[in-house]
Amino acid sequence: MLLDKYLPRIDFDSYEDFKENFDIKVPENFNFGYDIVDEWARLEPEKKALVWCDDNDDEKIFTFSDISKKSNQIANYLLSVGVKKGDVIMLILRRRWEYWAVVTAIMKIGAIFIPGSLQLTTHDLEFRCNSAKVKAFIAVNDDYVISQIDNANLETVETKLIVPTKGDFAQRDGYIALAEAIKEFPETLERIPNNWNDIMQIYFTSGTTGMPKMVQHNMAHPLGHIITAKYWQQVRENTLHLSVSDSGWAKFGWGKIYGQWICGATIFGYDMDKFVPTKLLQKMQDYKLTTFCAPPTMYRFMLQEDVSKYDLSSIQNFCTAGEPLNPEVFRKWRDFTGKEMREGFGQSEGPVLLATFPWLTPVPGSTGKPSPLYDIKLINAEGKVCEPGDEGTIMVCNIDKKYPVGLFTGFYNDPEMTKAVLGGDKYDTGDVARCDTDGEFFWFVGRNDDVIKCSGYRIGPFEVESAILEHPACVECAVTAVPDATRGQVVKATIVLAKGYSPSPEITKEIQNHVKKTTAPYKYPRVVEYVEELPKTIGGKIKRREIRDKDKG
């Protein structure tokens, strides 16, 4: 077990014990590639690291020794073409098995990687690559992805590599096939020195205004995800874990590499072409997963199928994050599986911040309690700690006294913004929550920019969405604000109807009345729109801003 190298204490008797006594030891030269991947390969050469499959009946199993050797070959190749410590590499690799070996190699070199999604356009790529001065690009051999790269003016990119999207492979002009490039390079690598505070990776995240921001994480960041994996997802050594996420999103770091491998778990990598509920349920059954995590959206769509047809009894813990978990989805999933989902909350800027940890009984609609890594408080508009029951902004406090392991360390190449956001004693997440009247469990309300201000009332979209989803006609919903001359803003519900239902004035009236009865009369959606699907990221988050922007015209 590697955990005891980094945790002075592993087991705890209660949440209070956990909150009071949990700590992480960070070695001065920590590097995930050497100290986790290579160390497991040394201790247990045949230990399974990754079980990978796709929708084309391709399956591969990798041990930690396999990942170690393959990553060394990739590292040696990258060094040969001039990539060095501190250089930046852009990745668009969806869920291909190569991703795990590639990022391990990049960490070993001390270079910096930027995960990117398949949805990035030419404009997105130009901005990201030129802002970060990207030196190399590694992408899937996908027609859309390659066309966007080819049309972009990438000022600093010197090397472009591709990996296949299927078993076959077609060469592209101007690109080097990764598998061919590394063939002649050795499977051993002499350790390259680094410091735990060196920059390891960058996530591009969008704020409420302006261009995407470059959120940077240091080499110690993976250790923060011990909380995410062991104490929320409850992964165990030599068991199989699946978190559903594309490699372009922070959720991949949350659930498909860092904490899971530190704990010695095996990652299940399912490279789905698109999310098909029945296919995912079949994989969950056939591979006998032990732990599972997915956004609430995916649970909702799986519940539209006959979940009882699938044997999910091997799964000991179901988790969800990325969007608030509606109580109705919680109850239905529990009815089908006999197990309660554990919700977590966090951001690209760090590991899980709030979660329903093992000692806590899940409360439908609540996201749980704070991680012991963080001094989390709800702060009101006057800058004071909220009273129980009141809403406030989720803030990580006292970061000037002890900076939390795993929290982002700033904005890449932007010291002014870094100082403005992290230069004080608090990190403002920009998310609003309330604590229950006992001051115990946290209840997510929404992003600051998602909260609706109607006739002097503040309305959290999550509460309205939860009420709407209790109606049998509704399978998915996004609540946003639309401008109103009289009230300032009014509530709009964009709804995906369940199978067997069609839009009608009668259904709309039923939904509106249901919300009035279950929440409060002023919270009902005055505007209702029915759509075939909601705009989402590949990670499953609803793009509420896209709905708002469309409504503004």
C-alpha cells in the first residue's frame, strides 16, 4: 500500500475524527509518474492499472509495469524532439488508453499538459495554444479534431502527434503517429528532478466574463485527490472503478487517474463513441465494477431504461458530481439498486470540496460536508460567516496560513490575477450554498451568476429544477433567468420530456402548479420551453450560460 507514505493516518472512527485529524505529507520532490506509477510497477509488477474497452469490441488490459514502460518510451521520444521541463503540451485524446501513458510521461519530464475536449474549435485552439505557448500537440486521429487543428494558427507548436480512434490507423500529413514514433526508444528513464510545487497541468476554465482562464495545478495536486477517491468514491486496492468523463475535463483527474492509482485501484476506461444508457449499464454489469461515479444527467437517462434488467450488485458505492443531484433521482436510483448515491461538489480548481463521506448517511438533495483538507465556510454579502439556514458563497478560508494540498496555485503566466484571487486569506469559489438549520449538511444553490433575482427574491435554480423533476413528464431540466421589465428577471424552465409525453399547455400548467405547491408560488417557471436535448459539455454539465445567451438574442 502506497497510502501510508502520504497519510500519517488512514482510518478514522467518525466524520469528526476525519475532519480533525486527516493530513497529507507531501515529499519535496513528489512526482506522480515516478512515485505512484513506477513505484507500483516496482512493488507489484503485475498489478492491474487499467482495463480499457470501446464500442468496437476492442479491449486492452494494462499493468502498472505496462504504463511505466510505455510512458518511459513516450518521455524519451519527447525529450528527443526538444520537449523539456516547463514546456507545455496540448492534448485531445478523448478516453483513448494512450492518455494514461502520455500524461504519465509528461509528468516524468516535468513538462506541463493541457487536457482539451473534442468540442474545441479552431478559435479555441488558437487561443489556448498561443496563450500558453504550447510546444507539442497530441490528438486523436479524428476528422473534426484534425480539421480544427489544421485551420488554427498555432504560433509555437513544433511537434504534432496522433493516436488512432479505432484499431485501424490512417496517416495524416504533418502529423507523426505516436506508436511509430516511440518504437525505438528505451523503456527505462532516469529520474528527472523536480519540486512538488512545479506546475504540472493547466485547465482552461471560463469565468462569468472575459476569455477562458488558465488554472494551474502543481505536482502535489494528485495527492489532494486521495480525499476524492478513497473517502468519497470509496475505491479500494485491486478493485475496478469507473468515473464517466472525457479526458478533456477536470472530472477525469477526479475519477480516472490520480486518487484511484494512489489507492491501488484499477481504472475502468470505457471509450464510448457517445453516451447510450443501455450500453453503459451493460458495461457496468459485464465488468462487475466495484465503484462508480457519473453526473446526475447520466443517472437520469439510465433511469429512463429498465435498470432492473441489469445486475449492478457488484457495485458497492455510487457517486455523483458535476451538477446537483435532484432528490427524485436519488430516490429512484435507491429503489432500483438498493444503494444510496453519495454526492460530491468541487471545481476544476481543486479536488472534492464537499461530499457525503462514509460516516455520513446521505440526505437527498444535500451535497454533504466539507473535506478535511479545506477550511470551508459560507460567507454572506457583508463578508461574515452565515448563520445556519442562510445562503452564502462557498469560500476556502485561511489559505494564507496553510495552503491546502490539491487546490490550484494560480493562473498560468498571470501573477496579477493570481494575486487578486489567491493573495488574501480566502478563495471565493463563486458558488452559493446554504447550511441546514443544524449547521451540518450543505445544500447547493447555484453559481452566483445562475441565481435568479425576481421581484426582490433570490431563487436558486437547483431547488426549482428538483421540483420540476418530481413530475413524471420531466426527465431533464435547466432553470435559468430571463429578463423581465416588471420583475427584473423571471424563472424559465427548459425541459426535456420523458418518453410518452408531448408538449402541451396542459402539461405546462401541471408543472407550474406542481412547483408552486412544492417550493413557493414566486418560484414557479413563468416561461417554459420544451427541447429534445439540453446543451451540455462532454462531461455532462448543462450549459446554462448557453441557454441564457440564446434568450438574450
